[in-house]
Amino acid sequence: MQRPPVLHLAALLLLLTGFSLTEAVEIKVHDNNNKTCIYAILSVNFTVVYEGNGTMKNTTFTLPNSLSSNGSVCGDNNSAPLLKMDFGPGHSLSLNFSHSAGIFRGDVLTFTYNTSDTNLFPGAKNTSVNQVAVDSLMEAAPLNTVYTCRSAKAIASKEVIMVFYDVSLQALVENGTISKNESICKADMSTTMGPLTTWTASTMTPTKPPPPPIPSVGNYTLKNGSETCLLANMGLQLNLTCMEDNQTRLINIDSNSTASGLCGDQNATLVLEDMKTTVSFHFMVEQSKFFLKEVKANISLVVNGSTISHYINNSSLKYWQTSIGSSYMCHKEQRLRVTDQMVINTFNVWIQPFELKSGTFSRAEECSLDDDSILIPIIVGAALAVLIVIVVIAYVIGRRKSYAGYQTL
């Protein structure tokens, strides 16, 4: 088992993985007396990078409703509970629980996938059964309570990214009765209470909160083993329009966000995660240039007193085009339109997702907004135009004076 790289539940490629809003899957595992012993509701998005014919490919899919939990184990004082979900031809997701001193927690999360499944892995070069085992990152919860976490959490390992959200779990259910008491994850606690709205007695108009300051620049690093494979320095601000109240919100991404992701020769993904937001950036190489191809975001907001998750995805972008072997730099503010609902405001961007040398940035190709050399011919041209206008005006005035001096007597 390995711990997910750099994260709380980071996700990467996720970006590769298209965040899609799916209905949660409900699972009840029964004991020999047909009483519920493990209860689960969860939504899971999987993104897997695999080798195709001559290029790396990625596939995204969700945990389906049509699954089997027959391989699960209820557990008792002497054995650990196991929730096992089998789906499709050879795919499965399982979670081992442990319990002691009146608490239970999720320990090892194991995902098994079969690349011979042509529906999920079209054009796979190598068809085989693969498995990743990671720390589930589930927080401990008291026995006889339901652990809940509505916020999205991503776990990245090797070529796989798993994003979990709308999760409810209870192991060792007592007497087959699912508890009505909840143990809420830390990520949800920060979004349970929304900001207070101030009303004036005369107009009854809500006071708008001041816009957030320009976001701080975060320094993010991904490693492939011991070697740095992706560097990104940037400040990020999400400009999100909420359909629920038709209001636009500016959300700064925490510069201390957890970074995770995947690196490859043709594809790379950077996933940034803080308490309320997960954003993934997918880069790819085409004709000796790399560019930002896809952005995915999962944002939890309090709207009208309720916590609502927004899922944004666009896989047809082409921002930050740069020659392979170089880094991309842009000090000025940029507005990257992802969808009609969301725009990303970027500040002081310096990024290189491929071919790093000695773990440092290569020569930077600057964006047109930073290139002051473009202004030189514009300024010179404008100055010449003004000079020409002055000369023409002077000439016309001089001609008029000359003509007036030769009037007939």
C-alpha cells in the first residue's frame, strides 16, 4: 500500500478526469441473518491513464449502480470489515475498515481495473488486470455513527485518480439499524455555516461582501519518483456564476493548496485541492508544443443557507501554448474562459509540465501581454503618424497665408 502523493486526497489527471455530476450509489451489505452490517452511499469518478498505440490515453468513468457487493465481509471483534464493489469485466473498488476503542476508520482503498475492457479502455496496447492500493484518508468516526463527507476528495496514485464526493459510510452497523447520528468530515465543517448577510432596516438589501484580494502565488511541484516532473507558480481566482441565485462569486485558490497529479511524455495533470475546491489542469503535447487542454473543477459553496457542489469541465481548451523544452510565463492577469459559468483569473503564471532539466524551469516563453517589444513599433508608428499630421496642418496653413498675399488690387 502507498500513501497518495502529496495530498489529502488529491486528484490529478482528474483534470483528466471529467468531473461529472452523478447520482450516488447506495450499498447495503448483509450478514447471515440478513441484517445490514455495512452501509455506504458514495459517488466516485475514476480517471486512468493507459498506453495506447503510440500515445498515452486517458479514460474517465464513474462507479455504476450496477455493481455487486458479494465479496464484502461484515467483520466483528476479531475480523476487519471489508466493503468490496465489483463492476464490469474485472473492475472493483474495495475499502478495508479497522476499529478499536469505540471508533472505526477506512484504511486501505484498493482499485482494480482491467484494460481488456474495450468500452472503458479503447485501443489499449497492453491488456491486463492492474491494481493500486492507497491510504483511504478517511477520518476516524465513532462507532454507531455514519461518517459523512459531501466535499470532493481526490486520491491520486500512479496512473489513477479517484474523486469521491457525497460519501456516507458506516461499518459494524449494530443490529442492522443504520445510525441517525452523523460524524462529519473536516472538509464539510468549514462549509456548514455560510457567511452572515447584513440587512438594512430601510431597504432590506443584502450587503455584498467585499471582493477578495488578488490571490497569492502558490508554488506547486510534482515528482516522478525522486525527479521533479512538473513545476507551476501561479495565483488563481475562480469567477463563478451560481445558477441557484444568478450571482457571480470570486473565489481565490489557497496558495497552500495540496498539489498532486501525474506526469507523462505526452500528458500531464496538476490537481490543486483546498478545503472547498478541487481544480485540475490537464496538459498535452501536440506538434512539439504543449498547452492547457482541459480544466475540471469541483467547488462547494453555501448558497441560500445550503451547501451546493458545482462541477465544471471543458476538455477543448488551448491556452498557454509553448514549445516543448521551454516554460510558459505570464506576469499580467489573464482571464481563461472555461465555460459560460466559470472563468479563471490567473496571476504571475510560470509553468512547465514537460521536460524539466535538473528540477528547474527552462527558458521562458512570455505571453503577448508581457511582451513590451510589441509596443515599440506601435509607439513609433503612432509618433510618426502624429508628426505627419502636424506637417500636413502646417503646410495647409502656410499655403493659405501665401494665397492671401497675392490677392488682386
